[in-house]
Amino acid sequence: MLDRGYALTHPDHPLLGANGAAVLWAVAELIHAHGPVPERDRGLIHGDLHRENMLLTPNGSIAVIDFDDCGLGAYTLDIASVLSSIHRLCRNDSEAYADFAHRFLTAYEKIRPLPESMDRFEDFLLLRDAFIVNFVTSSTNTEVATWGPRRVAGLIAQMQAHLAGDTYPGTLTP
């Protein structure tokens, strides 16, 4: 996706703006420079695990839906997807986000150890957002067309700010 994704193979796509493809290429180079994810940090993942794909059941447990992006990948990508979607809700309340992230990661560790690639968590936030840009720019869905342009513009701006030295939104703090 970071080398041949739709957004990168269609650099003149109107949603990318004047420099969107260049920002995506720079993000791809940054992620690639950090090297591959260790084999032990990869396996079967949901691939689109965000808050809209999790439902509260009548008995109080969480059910996950929408498995069409399920496949082999980095466990940290699913973690980044969950936390990124919660960060969008809590972006003006850093304490609420930090509390959720801590509780989520603590619960995760009760099932399996956190992946070593968590030390590259920003890479996975960037990757998740690159997936969204790719999805929106390749979509012909009329509903996506209503929210997509604003979302792509915001994500490209976030990526550009990160490349200039800003902390990426949703990054975990010690």
C-alpha cells in the first residue's frame, strides 16, 4: 500500500491537493526506513478495527463486525486503528484518551504481550491514516464522497505536520 496504493499511483487525484502524493511518499519512506516488523509481531488481524466496527452486546461484551479487511498483518496496526478512532472522539480531552489507551493496552496485555513494534507506534498511526487516504481516493461510494474530502485534507495536513516535527495525533505518551 505504501508503494503501489491507489493514492500514490494517482498523484493527480483532486483530493490529494497540490502536494498530497509527495507527503504520502515521504511518509512511506519514513516507515520503510524503520525496517520490517518482526515476524513475531505479525499474524491474523482485523485490518479495520475501529470504534464503528465494535458493538456493545446486550450482555455488556464487545462484538466485532466487518471482517472484509481481515488478513495477515502487524498486530500494532489493529492497536493503532482502535486508539486512532478513540483519539478522534477525545482529541480535546487528552486525559480521557490517555485513560482509555491505558485501559485498552492493559486489557490487551491480559490476552497477549504488546508487540515489540509498539516502539514504532507513530508509524502505525501514519500507516492507518495512509490506508484511509487510499480508501477514500479510490472510493466511488457517494457516502464516502460526503466526508472523504475533508478527512483526506485533514490527514494529509497531519502527516505534513508530523514530517515537519510535530507529534502525530494519538501518539501514546509515557
